[in-house]
Amino acid sequence: MALEKLKQRRWLRLALYGVALGAASYGLYVLVMRFHLPAQEHAATVYLTVFGVTLVSCAGLFIPVYIHIIIIFTAAKLMAQVSPWGPVLVALAATTGGALGEITGYYAGYLGKRIAHVENMPGYQRLVGWMKRHGMLAIFLMSLQPILPFDVAGLVAGAARMPLWKFLLPCWGGRFPKYLAAAYLGTAVLNILHLPF
């Protein structure tokens, strides 16, 4: 009974979080459009901002920081006005920043137990076994999904002394479709919510 209530609250919290992300993204877009900032002249700044914010958001260990999703939504909408490839370039910048940000988890695992004590986490041993069996595929799948914390995969990959390129390549590959979907979803949502000003 208590478990069912917890699951219901989790879904409600997730739904409210989605609505809040959408509202914040739309608000940021409206703010930029109010000041009539020409997106074409500031394209490099937009891509650099997406890269930097995603890098910092993904660098935190076990701290869920999803502000980069708002930035991806808004930047994709702005860059879609400049070029049809705008959302793809936003996703590329976010993917590169996100993959590089995950190096913190990898090195925390690489440097050992002095930094991160994760052995007592539920499911840790199962994840370790899965990652030992599947290696890069496990990193790719963990990076592709948006719900489970990817930091655990980084810690395990570092602790297993997986070569950095074998960690970064599938991490990048898993994040790109996720961020590309976010960019196009953000553009579509902001197009639907378009209000005349």
C-alpha cells in the first residue's frame, strides 16, 4: 500500500517536473524574443552556452541538475529559426558537453573508493556484472535512457579501469539521440505554445 502511494507520488512529481521544464523553457524563449535578439548573430554564443551548461550539469555526481534541458529546448527553438539544422547542432553541442561532463564520475571511480562509496547502493552489484559482461553496450544503453542516474555507470567504468575512449564514445553515442529528441521536442512544444505578443 505504501509502495503504491510512493509510485503515484513519483509519477506526479515527474509530471509536475515536465510541466515546470516546459514553462521555464517557454518563459526563457519569450524573454529572448521580447528583446528581439537576432539569433543568427548570436549562434556561436548559443551553441557555446548549450555546451557549457550541459557540461556543468552533467559534471555533478548524484546531483540531478536538469537545467540543461531547458536550455536545449530554448536554444533549439531559436536555432531552428536560423537554419533547419539548428536543433541538430544544438544536440551536438549538448552531447559533447554532456559526455565530457560525465568524466567526473569516471575519474571518481578510477581514483577509487576514497572518493565514492557506491557498493552499498541497491542494484550496484547487478550493474557491475552487467557492465563487465556487456562493456561499451552497457555504457551506451545507460547513457541513452533518461531516468536512471548515469553517474553509477561512470563510477563502475572507472573502477573497472575501462579505457577512457571506451567510456566516452558510447556515452556520446547514447546521449546524442536523447538530446536530439529533446531539441526537436522542445522546438515542437514551443511552436505549439506560441502566443501572439
